[in-house]
Amino acid sequence: MNAFELTANDEMIAWLKVLRRPEADEERVYHGFFATEDVAGCLDVALDPLPFRNKEACPLCQRPSHQLRWVRYSSPADAWARGGGVLGALSLCDKCGIQVQFTADQH
């Protein structure tokens, strides 16, 4: 299947601003396109951010894409079993606690 990208639209940005958590929170949760628990399961698969230099900046703090955390996101096993899984690169803003952009390799 063809690759695709997900980026935040104005409605999603407004929603993400409401969800922003204070810096004092102990565990970072990244809100956005995918369930936060699914993203948490992918945080240990880091990607080099430099190849993503020209992707989307954080829509909340404007941090450039190459300064965001990039991880290899894979849908949970049950999504793949149902034929709806995705695999690709997901950018996360550590400052704002949001999922910024997803670029699919496979779905």
C-alpha cells in the first residue's frame, strides 16, 4: 500500500492545547493521532531526527522537526490481526507532550 502522512489540523491543535499537562508531571504522555498507551510502547525504538529535517514543526511551540523526538511507531498486534495496522515514523514534542506528525511506511 502507499505511504501516507498525518499532521495536526486546526481542530486537533485546539484539542491538544486543552490537553497540555504541566511540566511537573512525572510521566510524559503524548496525545495525538494514536492511543497514548500504544505510543508509550514504542518509545524505546528511537530514530535519528536528522533525516526528518523538513517535516512539520510542533504546532504548539514551533520546535523544528529535527529537534523533536522521532520513534518507530507500530500499531498493536490486534490492529495488525484485524488488517488495520500501521508502521512508520512518529514525531513527538517532549516540551508539549504531543504527537506532531506520522509518516507511514506500511499499512
